[in-house]
Amino acid sequence: MPYHHGDLRRALLDTALEAIGEQGPAAVSLRDVARRAGVSHAAPTHHFRDKTALLTTLAAEGWSLLADSLREAAVAGGDFAELGVAYVVFATSHPAHFAVMRAPGLARADDPELEAAMGRARVQLESGVQRFEASSTRDTTITALTAWSLVHGLAALLLEGAVPLKPDTDVAELARAVTARLRPPA
């Protein structure tokens, strides 16, 4: 996607997402992103000091998109399990963002924008747990970890191809079937 005019920063982020989708976040370089975008190898440094800054921006963007997806599921009246569905749908719809978000050590964990975006997602998940466990004496921290482990595991298995999907598979419906295990028995 050669860059011609407009928002170079956005073009670099989009190009980086494409590269991450092909090679994973660890293999991406600013030089490759510049080449793919059709700009000089120095152009990305006007927006991103280094590869870590680029990946930190993408991780923050991913966490923000996830927080928005979780909020939308909650606002739509979704129960706790529907937040899990939103998580799986986000991960499979934004695989490059998801790869950066779960790549330890590639982003600056102390970046204020990243911390804020992660905090927004955490608030959405915690509010879902609180609604789910409102009448229970169970430990909400363990419930949150259990739920996250389940949906994160499903998302990772889908992205890795370990769960083969037919072309007409509805990922949201598959996630609903799995997250149904999070709902209390009727």
C-alpha cells in the first residue's frame, strides 16, 4: 500500500498491521514498514522513535478497540458470557492487534496510553464480573481469571488454526456455545 498523501502515521500503522498479520509482531521492522508503505526508511521515525514505539501504539489501539467492543456488548444488554463472545470476535476480527497485545516485551508496558487503554478494557471486564457475581459469595478475581482464560484460549486456538473452522462457521455463535459454560445453571 504505497503512501501518497494524507495521514502518514495512520498509513504506517495500517502497513504495520498488514506486516504483523503476515510475519508476527517480533519480525516487523520500521525499515520493512517504510518499504511497504513506499516511503523513505527514515520516514517512520518522524512518528515512531523505534519499533517498540510503533508496537506500543498498536497495542494501545488494540486494547482501546477491545474496550469499545466490550462496552458495546454490555450496552446492548449482553450478559457476562456475551462479553466473552465480544472478546473472541474482537480477537478473530483484529488478529494483528491481538498478536501485539499478547506479545510480552514488545511494547512499553509503562506507556500512559497503553496503560489507559488496558485500564478501560479491565473496567469493562470487571463490571461484567460484578454483574455476574452480584448474588454470589465466590471470589470475583478467580471468576474473572477463569472467564478470561476460557475466551483467550478459544481466541488463540482459533487464530492458531488448532480449531478447524468450516467456511460458514459463525465465530460469535461458536463463542456463545463455549461461553454458555460461564452462565449459571437455570
